[in-house]
Amino acid sequence: GSEMCIRDRYVIEKVGVFTPKAKDIDELNTGEIGFITTGIKVLSETKVGDTICDASKPPVNALPGFKPSKPVVFCGLFPVDSSEYQKLKDGLAKLKLNDASFSYEPESSSALGLGFRCGFLGLLHLEIITERLEREFDVNLITTTPGVIYKVHKIKGEIIDLQNPSNMPNPSIIEKIEEPWIKSTIITPDEYLGSIIKICQDKRGIQTNLSYSGKRAVLSYDLPLNEVVFDFNDKLKSISSGYASFDYEISGYREGDLVKLGILVNAEPVDALAMIIHKDFAQTTGRQVCEKLKDLIPRHNFMIPVQAAIGGKIVARESIKGFKKDVLTKIHGGGATDRKRKLLEKQKKGKARSKQFGKVEIPQEAFIGVLKISKE
């Protein structure tokens, strides 16, 4: 336990024990089990493992052994229909009441509107919460790519916890970035061993042990959490026909060669599509995202470049062609090349202007499509 500081003071209205019915008694002593009734209005002020003591003579240390559960995986939740924002907010508040390991804070994105940045214990937890929000509170959701908390060390010695890729500071002031790693144990029938080792290698894993119990291989791997949170479990299950089991615990932070991959549409960065990714995978992923967006964003009347950038460097580009209106049909007769040229020049100017002021509408499917890429 750490140094004790009294966080909140409350008057205890009554104490009692369960016998099995609740029964009021005069006093409860140290080590006895019972209940107390106080005037606490906000549930988040009580945490599992708090030490309750007499405010006039507090003990020096809180009782040891309790750690609050910290969210590990983060993603943005946005309502598909912006009018459901309040509904989503109420839903999150209700879920938070009976789930202390879940956290959320408001977030706004230029592409997706208003929503929340939410923290979960893992992917299963994320799925359960989003499922419950959709079923119990009837909200249609878009979730951004799940990510983890990175520790960004700035050159001046300051360390920041980064969970949203769009808040990443300028690379020139970053000394190093650390990412969370996990120790994982995979148990699998040995005929799937080769392909499972291959996925772990692809995910930058480091093998620490391999042993057999009977016909089953027990594999120990150190893996970056960032690589696992997305689709690792799905891949593992499909490769092993559902036989492999996967268990992990968080082991700590290690330095990684990580970059922020930004996506620009018509030279505007789209914050909802930014991701933090390992340098080796950044270029390929950037190319895939651009190709996908090219298919998903509808054509406008001007050309739209879709680019992937790492820092200030563009690593991939696709162009969405603009519609072209034929301005020359109304000129009759041959040889009027000068008039043709003038008309084309005029059209070009108009296009340049519409490109400068034109807003590109990115449909919802585009975001969902991009999230699916990394899954494929």
C-alpha cells in the first residue's frame, strides 16, 4: 500500500451484517464482513479494494494488494447517425456503472463527428461493450481501429501517453516511442505448429520457448500488443480450425520503430484514418488503404488525390478521376482552335477553383472498408 491520503469523507448512516437477511448491528470491527450505508451518490467514487477507516485517526498505509484494472486497448466509438450522440452518451454512462475497467472520454473527429474515445481490457471486452450498446441502447456504431497506449519520449525528457494517433507530436521532437509487449502462451495440436509460428513471426514475435505435452505443442512468444489487438485471435483460430488456444499477460514496454501513418484526401489529413504502425509495414498498409479508398470514395467533378504519408513523406498515392464535361460541342466547323483553347483554359480555371474550395464527402463505408483491410 502507498501513503494513505483520505480521498473522500462520508457519514456512515448504519452498519449491519447479512444473516442471510440484512440485519442492523451497532458496530463492525476490523476483519468482520458486513455492509455500511453512506450517502455516496456517484458510483465512480467507490473503487474495489479501497480501505475504509476512521477519518479522525487514519492508518499510515492503505491495505496492500489491490490494483485498479487499467484499460489497455483503445478505440473511438462514433454514432453512425449524429443525432444518436446523446443516446450513446447515456448508454456509456450506464455501462460504466457496473464495469469499472471500462473508461471513456468525449472526442471529436472532423470526419466522423462527435463520439467517444473508449478504453477496454482487451478485444473481447471491446466487442462485448459495442454489442451491448447496439442491442440494449439501440445505437448504430462505427468503431475506429483499436490501438494501444504508446509512451512517447520527447527530446526534452517529457514522456506522454499517447492513445489517439492523431495527437502524435512532430517526429522531430521525439526521441523514442515505446509500445506495450505481452507474454503469450499458445497451445496447439502439432500439425498446425508451422503456420502458427509463421503468423507470430509476421507479427514481430520473439519465440521464448517450445515444449510438448503429448501431441500438443506449447509455444511461448513475446509479441507487441499492437499487432495482437486487431485480428491475431481470428487468424489463429482459422489456421488451427479452432483448436489452438491463446492466453496472454502484459509484460511491459519496449522501444519500437514506430511511425504515424496519415491518410490525406484532397491534401486534407483525415484524422479518423491515422494509425501508428511499425515502420516495416507502413508502406504496404499505406498502399492498401489508398487503393481501398479509391474504390470507396465517389467521384466528384474535380480530381481527388488520396495519399498516405509518414511524417512529411508521401509513400503511396491514388487519384480519383473527376467527371469531365464536354465544353467543345457547341463550337461548329473546323479549325476554330483558338476558341477551343480558350474554352478549355476557362474550364481548367474553374476546376482548379472547385478543387481548392471543394469539400470531399467521404462516405461511412469508406471508414469501415479501411478498418477491414487490416483484418484481411
